[in-house]
Amino acid sequence: MLGSGVLGLSLWTLLHLRTGAPSCLSRQLKMKGDYVLGGLFPLGEAGEAALHSRTRPSSLVCTRFSWNGLLWALAMKMAVEEINNRLDLLPGLRLGYDLFDTCSEPTVTMKPSLMFLAKANSHDIAAYCNYTQYQPRVLAVIGPHSSELALVTGKFFGFFLMPQVSYGASMDLLSTRETFPSFFRTVPSDRVQLVATVELLQQLGWNWVAALGSDDEYGRQGLSIFSGLAAARGICIAHEGLVPLPRANSPWVGKVQELLPQLNQTSIQVVLLFASARAAHTFFSHIISRRLSPKVWVASEAWLTSDLVMGLPGMAEVGTVLGFLQRGAQLPEFSQYVKTHLALAADPAFCTSLGEREQGLEEHVVGPRCPQCDDITLQNVPARLQHHQTFSVYAAVYSVAQALHNTLGCNASGCPMQDPVKPWQVLQNMYNMTFHAAGQVLRFDSSGNVDVEYDLKLWVWRGPVPELHNVGIFNGSLWPERLKMRWHTPDNQEPVSQCSRQCQEGQVRRVKGFHSCCYDCVDCEAGSYRRNPDDPTCTPCRHDQWSPKRSTRCFHRRPRFLTWGEPAVLLLLLLLGLALGLVLATLGLFIRHRDSPLVQASGGALACFGLVCLGLVCLSVLLFPGQPSPARCLAQQPLSHLPLTGCLSTLFLQAAETFVESELPPSWADRLWGCLRGPRAWLAVLLAMLVEAALCAWYLLAFPPEVVTDWRVLPTEALVHCRTRSWVSFGLVHTTNAILAFLCFLGTFLVQSQPGRYNRARGLTFAMLAYFITWVSFVPLLANVEVALRPAVQMGAFLLCTLGILAAFHLPRCYLLLWQPGLNTPEFFLGGAQIPKVGMVVGTEEAQGKNE
């Protein structure tokens, strides 16, 4: 529904009520022709008292004059005269028109509607079983301007299949072909206007709004459409209500007052008012007196240009008003046309000739067409008399003319069809019809609607009546010009109408209550992210991705393993260099002095073999850093434990010799001495290593370690490591070495040192203590350290074990070889000689003390 426009008040300063003799403008509202078009225009408005005091079906008197209704009627008159002067549209035919006042009331509109359906040259409507051959007075009807009236006339004309083209009725219900089969319009449906409104709210970030509609079919259906569209776009309606129409004996004032507390909420800064001009006038009259806090008012087209609303005192204080108006083509010749006909209406000679030409029965039935029109005179008519609905009226006339052209089969030479055309025949040619008007190409769709663009209009106050400024375009998509918008807020700040603040990056909305726009902002935890701004929950990252807290995206995990450049690995490599250097130095020293009593007492070739095994243990730790691979994972434990077993088995033989020599009777010692020296000793070493090799083989076959990628153990990286499938089997791999170390410790811990002899039992005891301390500490450390550092723990355990054995057992011997060569005698290491008085050395403290 489109309301009356802003043009009326602007014309008031240029056209005034004549105080002299009346004009004959009302007699220019009809003209005879081969085919007559009926017109329904709001030339006046009925008073409230006349409507409420009506007790008989008599005529109503329209007291107030509507400027826009007259201008729209003149636009139809101009369009018909243009068509008659053209040679291509209806050559040889003449269109007529018969224009009546609706007073914007259904009760008034029904009488001219009945007149249109009366028989030609009559005011009677006959009842027939079949109206196919019925020829009414008019061929089609242009109008009415409002949805309220079109709902009444649409069904009435639809029964007779009389084409009806409205220039302002925009209610979506009128698109229903089953109910309104002959209804067309040259304005878009309200649904299009509301789609544009919802997009405006969304682009400006207003998702917490109030929605009001007039308490009639127009307002109720508009609210229903808006509710559905808003819900689909995430816009919440904080309050929805109906604005009552002023009626006698109706508590409408109380109903308006009930709306104010909800509208006065500080969080609601935007109100959609989808109402007729009368309802909007009543509503704003009340809230101005109640001093409602200023809001942003999104207007429906019905009252956005209504002089009834725009001229209200105090209207400038209600806030910012904006809405959508249909964009039509300009009619530059219309201004001159109005001037000409207003001048003719004041010419007595013209009025006399007009009265003689145009006489009919209508005035005796419906009364004067527009008595107020005869009191208008020409006074400085402006150069531009455009209104957004003027083109809609103009286009409506051309649509009927094009349909008649198609029905008659007209061409440049004439219209071949001679039989009178019935309204239903014209209707058949109007469905999905394309026509031209003022250079624009328009087309009726299957529902009788046309597709035109909208202008986004803003009220700008520079006088008693606001000006309408363009601040955007809607052509299926909204293109607002935000820099041109002027707001009622301090410093022209764009208003904010939201129930809750916008969540920041990486936060999602946890809805509270019934409205999706009222929510708390919740941070997305690490490992999740916010995909879309409207998401209610955080989206978990994929297993191969990670995200920090409050993230809007996920990142790919980098592989994490013990690299060569890490500080811990570099420190361990230094320790490896130290241990390996000491092993090689000791081995070289032992080889050089291989025939000396010290080396022979240490096991000779077995001692060298043990040092080689310690060197291999040092080198085996190089398998732990770097990117894990299946071969590395399989080789780590066997190549580390087998050399260690070889070393410990040689130490076990040393401990056994010491125990046999010190604790057993000489007869037993002599028999066992051969088993601990020579080939049998090598067999013992080989046996120990075979047992360890068997355990390692079982470990690799039954529970082989595998390369796995753990996506969860590290927050931002993917841990690539060798997974131990069975910790029991892992422990059993250590069994052989643990048993050898334990037996070695038992064989030397309680052995008494012999006077004058080198105490090798003490070195073995401390070496085994170093082994046990290292590996006992290894167990809890391995269990509690990060998985990524477990290879470093194992490296450290093997290197510390190696350094412990070196420091406790081999390095004291190196000291004696280098700095105490006088002690390197058979008597000191093998017994049977006096110990020379020399300085104290490690491992010989007690023997040397006695000699001193």
C-alpha cells in the first residue's frame, strides 16, 4: 500500500483555494471514447464523524481535499490523451476515461465500482448465468491507490474478470491469483519492500528491533512477512505490536500507551512501522505528546511521503526516518500539462464547451465527482510536479492500452478486429505481458507484479516539512550510501540497536533467553575456532591441525621430534664426545701397555673388549636424535643393550675373580681360576650376549616398536616418535644387564681387601653403583618426562652409565699407568711382593696407608 505523498504540502504554497468563481476542473475527469477506462483516485477524505455516524446506506460527503489524488487523476488523463494522439498503439480508436473519488474509504469506493460494471450507457447491473457477452461501461479499471480498497474491489472485479491495474496497492496478498484473478499493479509487492528493509537492517548491524503494524490487513500481513524474513537473516524482533486505527468508542489511546514502555527500552534504537498513513498519524501524534526518546524509524511506503504524517507538529523530534520508495521514470511534460489544464479550468468558455460535450448519468447516481477540485486556481505552478506514484498511474494506463492493442491485433494501418472487445478478452492478454511507458520496459509476471527498483529515502529537516534525500538504491541488492546519512544522535554517530555487543574475534555466542540476538560471548578454547560470526559453538580443529585460544582459523601441525640442533641434544653430544674420547684414550693406553701387570690384572684382552663395547654404547646413542624411521626404532634398543651387555659381562668376570680369590679356599680358587681366564671366559661373555640378543629378538618380534604420529600430546605440533608397545618387554630387555650388574655388585661389595694388593673390588662396586643409580633414576624420569624428550633421557642414561663405569673402574688404572708407573708391578696387582712407599692413589688408599 502506498500512501499519499509529500507533493501536496509543497503545492499548497503554489496552488490556493479560489475565493472567486469556481472552476470546472471536476468536469474534466471524464471523457467519452470507443473504450472507456475507469479510474479510482483519493480526491478527498471522509471525516471521522461521517464514518461513525452512518446508519443508512446513503452517500458519504468527502470533506477534505487530497492534492495527490488530483495529480494522479491528471496523470491518467494525460496518459489517455497521449495514447489517443499516437498512431502506433491504437490507430483509429479513441480511449475515454471515467474518474471517481474513493475518499480513501471502501464504502465510498463501492459505488463507482458498481457504476463501472453497469451496462454501457446505463447505471443498471443485470443478473445473468453467463457474463461472457456482457459489455460493462468500462473496459478496465485503474486503481485504487491503497491495499485496503484493493482488497474490496479486487474480489468484486475478479468475479467479472474485469482487468484492474492498481498504481499503489502493494499488499502481498493481492498476488494470489486464485483470489484476485484480474488484479495487476505497477508497483512491487510489499514483500520486495520488506526484503529491502531486512537487508538494510542487516547491513547497518541492527539486529534488535521493534516491529509495529497498523491494525488492519495491510499492517498485519506486512508484520507477518517481516517476521519471517527477519528470522531467516538473524534479526530479532524485541517487540511486535499493532497500532490501532482511530475509531469512535474504541480504547485506541490505551492500546497506543501499552506500546510505549517496550519501545522506550534503551537497547531498542530501531523501530519498523509498517502502517497506513492514518495509523501512522495517530501513532506519532500520541508519542510526540508523550516525548518518546528519539529512535530510527524505518517507514513503509504508505506513510513515508504522507503529508498527513510529515506535517505533524513536533515530527522532527521523533528521530531519524528512512524508508524505501519505488523508483519511476520522470515525466517532464507533466508539469506543463497540469498548468495547462488548471488554466483551462479557469476559462469560462472552455468550461461551457466542456459541459455541452461531456454529459452523463453518473452525477445523478454518485454525486459530484470532486467538488473541492472546482475551488482550485492556477497560482505559480512549479516547474516540477513529480511524485513517485505519478509514473505508476501513467504506466497502468499504458499497460491496458498495450493489452487492448494485442487483443485487437493492431498494426500501423489499424486494428482489424471490429467486434467490441470484452474485459475478459483484454485480461487474457495481460498475463506475463511486456509493455512500454515513458521509455521504460515493464513486464507483468504471473502474479501481476512488475519488477522495479527502490530508492532508499531519508528525511532531512530544513523547514516545517522534511525533504526526501536519496541515500541508497535497492535493485535486488542494497547499495546504501552511508556517508550521506544524517542521524539524530550526537556527533552524527550511527545508532546501534543490538541486544548484546558484537563478539570479538574467536568468540561464539551462547544464547540466553528466547532471542538468538541476546547472548554471552564465550572464548573458543585452544584446539577449536570460530568458523562464522554467527556460530553458536566453536568448531574443533582436525586432528592434524591446532589453534590458539580465541582463534578464527586452524593451523597445520608441524612434525616434532628430537632434532640435532636442540640444546639438550647438543649438550648430550658434548657428553658423548667426552665419553667416547675417554673410552678411546683408555683403550689406546691399555693396548700400549697390554703386557703390563695392570692390564693383565684388569683382564687383558677382555678389558680391551669391554672398552670397545663401551665405545659402541656411546655410538649407539646417535640412533635417538633425528626423525624417527622404522629402522631406527628397531635398532635403538638392541644396538644399545648388546654392547652394554658385553661390557658388563667382562666386569662380571673381574668381580668373579676377585670373589674367588678373596672369599673361597685356595683349593676351590685354583679349580675355578681356569674357568675365569682363557677361552672359557670368552664363552661366558658370548653366552651373556646371546641371552641378551635372544631377549632383544623376542622384543622386536613380539612387540616391535613402531613410528607413530601423536596429534594430541603437544598443543601445536605433531609428535613423531618410536612408540613402545609393551613396557614389560622393554623392561625385560634390561634384565640381562641388570642381573650381571647385580651379581657383580654382590661379588665385590663384601670382599675384604688384601694388604699390599690393588683393591679392584672397590672400583667394581662403585661402577655398579653408578649403573644402578643411573637406571633407577631413569625409570621415574622416563615415566614423567614429555614424550618428545624421552629419546634424550635414554641418551643421557646410556652416556652417564658409560661415564660411571669409566670413572669408577678404568680411569683409576689410567692414572696409575701414566702417573704412578712404579706401582705397575706383578706384586702390587698379582700379590707376593712388598709395596713400595709411594703417594696415595685412588683405589689403593688402604694398602698404601699401611706401607706408610
